[in-house]
Amino acid sequence: MLFNSYIFVFVFFPICLVGYYGLLKSGKSEAAKVFLTVMSLWFYGYFNLSYLLIMVCSIAGNYLFHRLLSREPRKAVMILAVALNLGVLFYFKYFDFFLDTVNVAFGTDFVLRGILLPLGISFFTFQQISFIVDTYRGEVADCSLSEYALFVSFFPQLIAGPIVNHNEMLPQFRAFGKKKADWEQIAGGFALFVLGLAKKVLLADTFGAGVDYGYENLALLGRGDAALVILFYALQLYFDFSGYCDMAVGIGGMLGIEIPVNFNSPYKAVNIVDFWKRWHITLNRFFTKYVYIPLGGNRKGQGRMYLNFLVVFFLSGLWHGAGFHFLVWGMLHGVLYVVTRFWQRHVPKNKHRVMTVLSQIATFLYVSVAWVYFRAESIAQANTLLKTVWKGEAKKISLDLAECLQPDEFWYVLKVLHLDNLSFSRYIVMFVILAAGLYFSMAGRNAKERVSRLKYGPVSAAVLVVLAVWCILSFSGVSTFLYFNF
């Protein structure tokens, strides 16, 4: 089920809110946990019932390991549990990629299985691995099956994160008996949800239309077209992922549950290290705690530290997808990360405003180029797009590309202003939307900052309602979230 769907907005979430707060008001906190779990399983199973079976089996198996480790924290049991989780992830996500690689490398003809990737499996697998390891380390107090099932399946963060820790969620679940409806928190959650929805529906999917056109018509693109496609994807991914994160936090807020921030204006970063403190924060936290530190962190010398960074980014690329282009993307970040850390240790910081702005722009451009390997279907396709920017034909920007960024409501504004008959009118809308995307992502306040400053009243309520209605009327043209694929 999508947040940006009629069934979620008009059926699922109203039932969830009424049932949840009704049970809490009746003093049935345990029933409220079970109710949220059942709703979360419905949310997940709505895509495909086979997904639901995989998740239920995963929850049951990992809870059994949790109980065993709670009684006797044996390292062999912990390793077995982690290995089984990674084995399941490997089978569903990487097995066909592995067979295809073997076929290419050794000339074999193993038949690919066409295995269906369960949505969000990378997220809930990592979340359960962290729980198992923390149980082994003695960091997790014993928890009930209902608490654990809700911890894994809680629908706002189930499919695209954040990857939450036990100490962030279990105390909140255990406090259900003390919860009452906090109308200010509910209002803030609603505002954040609407802003996130607008990012996804009105911006991400608009940029996405241009991206899809560009990748489907690489041979027709000129230099300017290719450069725009790269920028469009950087902004599509930004507003898609940040929109999901805002909606997840907003839904949690409406339920009185605080979900950790996973996204903090990453295109305002002034270097790649700063970027990874802002982008997919909980994934970075996971790799730091469960990979980087166990490998030795920075405790075994600078050379080992830099190697550990590269290992983390290699795994980050692999985690995001089964393909060599994802590994290239990960290593592009990893190499620059190592260079930046070396630079920071040996070169004095320059805090001049001009240098800060230039660093931000350079970081954004580098990240945008690296995203080409993230979006492309292969290294060759990514190289083709980048080569077009560098050596392609210098020609007028394609009208077909501009047509992709022409929402009907914006086109109506041009008609009202009598600008629709101008030869360059299509380009006006495209560049206005591009300028808005660059401003909101690189200079403007993010959604959380805007909500924190929001003064609730008739005007703000009217604006949010109009924005929500605008988004809902646009549902027929929206797509799934990009991170659902990972």
C-alpha cells in the first residue's frame, strides 16, 4: 500500500487512527499494540500476500533467536541468526545477479530464476540483524512477541526506513498505557505528512517524467538535455526519498510515536562527509555500528581506517541493489569520502562564505553525477549519458523533454497570463519547476523546519487542506517510491 493512494488516505489510515486511539482511550494498551501490528501486516500484505508470509516467517524466526540469546548469549547462535538473515536477503535480492555474473565470467548457462524481490526486505532484515546483535551484546531487555512484531512491522517505516533501533521504539510501545491524543502533535504530524506528500506527488513524480524520457531516449539527447536529465534525477530522488521520510515521521506523529529523522537537507552539505551525515542517516548509523566499528574503526591507524571506509561504501552500494553499477556508485562516494577525511585531517578549514557556497555546489554536482550510476540499468548506460554531457551534440533543448515537465495546473497559469502561445512557453514551466526544486533542496527550509515554525490557525489550516486536496487530485499519475526497489 502506498501513502500516496486513495485507499491509504480514505480507508486504511482513518481506520488505523480511530481504532488505535479508541483502544488507548479504553485503557487497552496491549490490544492497541496488536491492532497496530495487524494494520501494519495489512499494509504490507496489500502489495502481495506472499510478501506477508515471508515477513511473518522472518519475524517468528528472529524472535526465536532473540529468546535464545536472551537466555544464553552465545556467539555461535548470534552468528547463525545473522547468517540466516543475510542468506534470505541474498536469495531474494542477489541470487539471480550472482548466477548472471557466473554465467558471464565462466561461460556457464545457469538459468536465472526471476525471483520476486519482497518490498522493503533490505530494511526489515537490517533492522532485525541490529536487534539480534544488540540482544547478544546485552543491550536489549527481554521483549514480548507483540512488541517485537510491531517493532519490525510498524508500517510508517516498514518499506523504506528509517532503520530504527530497539531503544528508539520499544520504550514508546511500552508507554502506550500512558498515551492520550496530543492534538498539537497530531496537527504537526498532519502538516509534515502533507508537505511530504507534496514533495512526492507534485515534485518527485514531475521530475521523474523527465528522467524516464531521458533514459529511454539516450540516443536523441544533446548536451543540454543530458545535463538536465542528470539534474532531474538528483531532484527526483531527493524529493521522493525526503517526501517518504517526512510522511513516515508525520504518520508517526499523528499516532503519537516519534520516528527518528532519516533525512536532513543533504543537498546543503558542503562535502561528502557532511552529505552522509544528512542522507539516509539511519543506514549510515547501521554501517557505523555493525561494520565500521567491528572492523576496527579508527583504532588501528589511518590506513586501516580508510580501508574500513571503503568497505562500508562498497557494502552500501551492494545493499542498494544487485548490479555492478551500484558498486560503482558506492565506490565513487567511498573514494571521495576517504579523500575528504584525509583533507580534513591535514588542511586547515576555510569557513569563508564564498568557499562554503562553492563547496556546497561542488558536492551537489558530484553527488548528482554519481546518481547516474544509481539510476542507470548498467554501467554502460550510465557512461553513455555522461559521455553525452561531455561530448554530445550542442543543440537546443528537446521540446519533448520539456513537455515531460508540464503539469496541467502550471500550464493553466500560463494560459491565464497569455503566455501559452509563446514559442518558449514550455521551457518556462520546465525551468520554473527546476529552479523551485533547486531552491527547496539547496537553500530553503526543509519540511521539519517549516512545521516547527508553523503557527496553527485558519490560514495555515486552509493552506494545508488546499495542498492536500491538490495532491489527492494528482494521485492518478503518481508512481511508487524509488526506495521500494531497495
